[in-house]
Amino acid sequence: MSPTILSVFCLLLVLQAARVESGTNWYNMFMFGDSFADTGNSPGSGTGVPTRLSRAWFDPYGLNYEDYNGHWQGLSPSGRFSDFMVQSDVIAKIMGFHEAAPAYKQSNNFCHPYGMTLATVGAGVFYTPDETPTLGEQVDTFKRLMYDGFISSTRLDGAFLFVAISGNDYIPKINLFGNTSTNSIIPLTPYIENVTNEIVANVHRLQKLGAQKILVNNMHPLGCMPRHTRVNNHTRCESHGNFIATAHNSMLQQKLGNNSNVLILDLYTAFTNVINNQTPDSQRFTFKLAPSCEANEPEGFCGYRDGSLHHFYVLDEDHLFKHFYWDDMHPTSAGWKAVMKQLEGSIKSFMS
Ligand SMILES: *[C@@H]1O[C@H](CO)[C@@H](O)[C@H](O)[C@H]1NC(C)=O
Ligand SMILES: *[C@@H]1O[C@H](CO)[C@@H](O)[C@H](O)[C@H]1NC(C)=O
Ligand SMILES: *[C@@H]1O[C@H](CO)[C@@H](O)[C@H](O)[C@H]1NC(C)=O
Ligand SMILES: *[C@@H]1O[C@H](CO)[C@@H](O)[C@H](O)[C@H]1NC(C)=O
């Protein structure tokens, strides 16, 4: 099929989809960033042995424990870094869709009626693992799909976009920032300047391509992630990570806060409210800093098993509904609902 025919086809599907499914005047969505929004771009594993990046294609990921009622729901891991929904799914639900747009990698360049997800696990603006495109490279791909006609430019008229950059630029070397006890000190403020500049530059590129409404995450409290609370037996957040997140957020606010077509999603406050018992939903999470699924050793990860299927992680099966965090970096599906419920009102008024 030629690109032109393909995009006409897509346009028809879009109108159909909007009528049937969404009930709003937002017809589709395009999702960028990292594992908070990845719906299946992460690399699979040819060998059957999960890696840190491919782990979301293996159980116990994606088995929907929240709806567990004595038997599994026939679900299987879908490349989402959660027990069920990731942040972008919950946003899509708020906007009247069933779930977030499918992954680009699974799309064969075909533009799905609800849009496309380019977000990929591990992505940052600078730092990314080998197989992961940076935010800028994701926007390059999006631009190419538009220029080639695979995504019709008219689709942006009724689209909302989402950008999730959640710490991969900081996390792998978090101990090096402003740390005078190591030789390789990275000066924190100039680095945060660079990271936030790059987020803003890509938001501007999307606006130039025609994006009208863009949701952009601020930085969640990095020091509360189980990978950082583990050293304290998951009893308290670690202050260095939260300091970095706070500094990032104030720079991002300065640079994007006045952009009337951008809504910054204040994940920092929403996470902190759950963790500090500041929302009614806090009650349900008996375990606010300890993950549902944890590796046996600090360098391991949830889902790891060897070729003979020996597991190297522990899943807290007795309290599956009671954890805010799913693994060492990501909230549970229930955790995401509790976070996004706090932001739903501002998302809806921004969109209307
Ligand atoms: C500084 O780096 C060292 C070595 O990586 C680490 O043990 C220490 O916790 C770091 N300090 C801070 C404040 O991050
Ligand atoms: C920030 O970006 C500037 C300009 O590209 C570069 O010269 C500088 O080294 C960067 N600083 C850090 C800390 O990454
Ligand atoms: C964590 O818990 C273990 C076992 O209960 C205990 O031995 C250890 O001292 C605790 N560590 C901290 C930092 O509290
Ligand atoms: C945004 O607005 C605030 C106050 O209204 C102002 O101080 C700031 O300089 C503005 N930032 C930009 C990037 O225009």
C-alpha cells in the first residue's frame, strides 16, 4: 500500500474510533519517553532468559493481580513495566480510551486508530542503553513517520501527546552528582540545566510539528524508588535522589510553566502524597516503599530467572494489592491509579 492510501485509511479509522470509543473530541494519542509510558517497545529476549530491559515480557509482569480472583485473567506480559497498567494507560483511560496506544515496534509503521507509543524502556534525553532511542530520536522517528505519510498530519489536530522522562539521565550515576567523595564529580546544576533544556527543545519540536496539547511529567521522588530505599530496608526515602528531582522540577517549571499548550504533571507531589499518607488512597498501600517484586540481590531484578527457570526474585503474593511500588523503579497499576487520580482534574480542565 502506498503511504497516501495508508494515511487515508488511517484517517477513516480515526474518525470511526473517535465516535465509538472515546466520547471526547480527542481522537488519538502519541506517547514518548521511557518505561512509564512504554507499551511494548522494549526489546524481547530471544534466549528465554530475561534481561533488565526485556523483563517486562516475562512473568510476573503484566498478570493483573489487581483483578486476580483465584485464577489468572488469561493475561500475559505485554512489555509493560507493571503488574498491569502503566502511567500512559491510566492517562488514556482518563481521556476515554481503553488503554494507551500500541507500541511503534509492533506497528509495522501502521498508524493505529488510537495513535502510537514511541516511549521505550530506559530512555532519557542523554543517557540510554544501547537498544533504546533517546527522546530526541523518538521525535525523529515520529517526524519521519509524518513526512513519509504513515501518520497523517491531520491526526495531530485531535491528538494529545505525552512525554515521560522519569530519571534515566540521573539514576545510573546518581552517586556521582555533586559528590565530592569521588573523583568523577558531575556538577549537578549544569547537568540538570542540560537535561531540562533537552526536554523543552523536544516539546518545542513536537509543537512545531503541530501538537496542540502536550502533557509532560515532572520528576517523581527518585529517592523513594525501592532501588534507593533498599539500603534502609525500605523504611525511608533517600534524600540525594529527592534533592535532584526537586532541582530538576524547579528548572522544568521555569522553562515550560508558561507554555499554555503544555501541562506539567506534578508526579513529585502526587507520589509524595501517597507515600506520606496525604491522600485517601494511601490507606490501601500497607507497603509504600517496599516493592511487590524484588530481586534476591541488589544487582538483580524482578523477573530474573536462569535458563533452567530458577527464579532469583521474590513476589509478595500474600499482599499483592497492598504495594505502591511494583518493582525497584515502577509503581503498581493500583499505585498509578492513586497517583493519576490526583491529577485527573487538572488534565481534564487542560484538555477542555
Ligand atoms: C558518593 O559516592 C560514593 C561512591 O560511589 C557513595 O558511596 C556515596 O554514597 C556517595 N555520596 C552521596 C551523597 O551520594
Ligand atoms: C551541558 O551542555 C553544554 C553544552 O552542550 C556542555 O558543554 C556541558 O559540558 C554540559 N554539562 C554537563 C554537566 O553535562
Ligand atoms: C535491615 O533488616 C535486617 C533484618 O531484619 C537487619 O539485620 C538490618 O540491620 C536492617 N538494616 C537497616 C539499615 O536497618
Ligand atoms: C514565566 O512567568 C514567570 C512569572 O509569570 C516569569 O518570572 C518567568 O520569567 C517566565 N518564564 C519564561 C520562560 O518566560
